[in-house]
Amino acid sequence: MAISARLLLGLALLAASGCQQQAAAVKVDTKPPAKLNLPPVPPPEAFDLVEKTATGNWTAAGLRKHRAELFGQSVVVEGRVVEAYRCGATEGCLPPHFSLADLNRPDLTLLVTGFERDAEAAIKEGGVVTVTGTMQKAVDGFTLSEEGVIADATFTAAAAK
């Protein structure tokens, strides 16, 4: 029995020394927290969309936000022409159209179409225009139900600032 007590005591000492080695290993592996250099969090108002201009006209962001309630209604929207379609051939052209970007959020655009082809010459990419038309889900083969389409459009260029 003395041998089994010595054996148990030896195993206990061996197990205890193993735990101490593990604890020491954990302390060696810990590192200080990484230092990050992140920009400050923007204020909540930075995420607000401007829905109407100072003149009371819609912005592209405002029309997109309220599109469900505005479908089928006449709207007036101000924005910047970012992509104007130009028909190079006399046949097989798409109807005249251009993309209208929000002045504050250029990533938010609407498609404008339904104007006369001879009005294409007045469209200047980068120019600010005021568009009057009907908010539609689709027109003349253009289907953009998520953003909407301004159809039967007329537009005027804003005065240069």
C-alpha cells in the first residue's frame, strides 16, 4: 500500500507541474490589444436624405424614397445629368433618355425618357436640369421598378452658377 500511495503522490505532482506549465504558456501568448486608427463615426444627420430642394422640387433621393406613393403622378425633380443616351444611327435607336443623379447623393439616379428626340441636343452631361414628368414603373421598354422612370418628360437647364 505504501507503493500505491507513493505512486499516487508522484502522479499528483506530475499533474500539478503540467498545469503550471500550461498557465505560464498562456501568459506568454497574450499580446497587447491592436491600436486602430479609424475615422470618427458620422453624425446621424449625415444619413438623412434631402427630399426636396429649396425651391420645393423633388430630389432624385426624395422621389426614390417616396416612389410607391408617387407612381402615376406628375412630379418636378431637379438633378444632374450623368449619362445621356445618344443615338448614332437613324434606325434601331432606343427612345431618347438620360440618367438624372441626385445633387447631394450622385449614387442615387432616376431614368428620364419620353421627350422628343430633337430635345437631345439640349442635354449636357454634368448640367443641372429641372424635369417635369410622370413617375412610372416602366415605359417604352425601360423597366426600373425599384428606382422608377420619369416619363413624358420635359426639362429645362438650370442657370449656370
